[in-house]
Amino acid sequence: MLARRVGTGSEFRLFQGEHEIGRVTGTTVSFLGFATRDDAALAASVAHLALTRRRGEKPQSATGHSEVLVMDHGSSQAVIAPAGVLATLLPPTAEGSEVGSWGFEIGLLPEEGVDVFAIGRARVMWHALRNTGVYRHMQQFHADHLAAV
């Protein structure tokens, strides 16, 4: 995964090869490109679990897909588990969703907002998505999408 700074601020676009996979903005990390809401929710739960483990916290449970719910959370939808809110879902019409598909956003702790830590946390999440195979649900890595590019 490669992070490229956007402008002079603390926003980064995340790439795997030539494919944009997400963003880091201040204290949030987002991944985009999932075909369905359920794929994005599953990926969010995997990424959140990896982040929790990286922080040295003990996960409240081994959050499985069956334990994850998607609920309205204000004007957005959130991925909820017994441990609490894991992530906010980003629907295809969300601003900044250049990939044109579902995504998720996970908030970082304030002390993780420093660029190097935020990108490091994004890497932890991306490795979890890759290691579990959940990244295969991303449209950027489907054969039909690759043929169109």
C-alpha cells in the first residue's frame, strides 16, 4: 500500500498498485470500492478488529460477520457490534467516493492523527483486509473492472 499526500494538509490517498483503495484524513481512515453494503460492513469489522489488536486492546469478542449489524446512526449508517460502533458506512453517492461503490470509515484516536501514525494504522487495516481475502470484494480487484481500466 502506498500513501500519497493530497495538497499540503494531512489528507492522503491510499493506493494498491495503481488502484485507489482509500483515504486517510486527519483522524479517519476509509476504504472504498466494495460492491455491496454487506461487503463493506464485513470489511469494516475485519479492519476494526485488526486495529483493536494493534492498539494492544483485547477485542470484546471475536467479531464475526453474524455479530455485526448495520443500523442508521444519525444521517448515516454505522457498523455496530456488541463492542459498540465500529465504523461508518460510506454509500456509493457519498462525496469523495470516486470509485462509485460502498466504503467504510473508521475513526482513529486523537494521538493517532499524526500523519505517520494514521498511515501506519491504515496499513494495519489494509493488511487485515488482504490477509483475510476481504479485499477481493473490492471492485478495483475484479477482472471486469481491471479490463475496463
